[in-house]
Amino acid sequence: VWRIRSGQSIASTPLPRTSHAVNNIMVDDLTDDGMTVRSTWQANCFFHKKNKSDLFYGDYEHKLRKTDDGWKICRKYVVLKNDYIPTMLDIYNA
């Protein structure tokens, strides 16, 4: 909990270099006030301390709602498809 609230992690200093890609974006269930969007994602991570790169990948499902301010994400569902994570994995609340 401390890591999420502080945005810091001693284990991830320096932070890994990352590159993210979102692909195969498909719109489902389009209505006047909402839609479901499905896609695939990849995250390439380079870890300085180990001089090693790892690839993580999976699926996204976003539910969007139309508001007066434009489209807003009201639900995000993430599926990680490679179940072996060869290092500590930090999450950050942005």
C-alpha cells in the first residue's frame, strides 16, 4: 500500500525503461451513451540492474460512457497472459 500511495519503490530504483503498445482495437456494443472497446497490449521492460529485458502481454477491455465532457472510462479490465513474471512487479497509481 505504501508504494502505491507514495509512487516510490526501493526495489525499482532506477525505474525500468518501458515501451507500451496497444493493438487490434475493436469496438463492441456501441450505443448512444456507451461502448465496449477490446484490445491487446504489450509492455517491454528493460531492467538496468540485471541488464535484461522482459516482455509482458495481455488483453484489455474498456467500458466507456459518454458524458457532457466527452468519453470517459468507467471500467478497465486487464488480463495478463504470461503467468510467469521473472522479477518483482510494481504497480503505480497514476
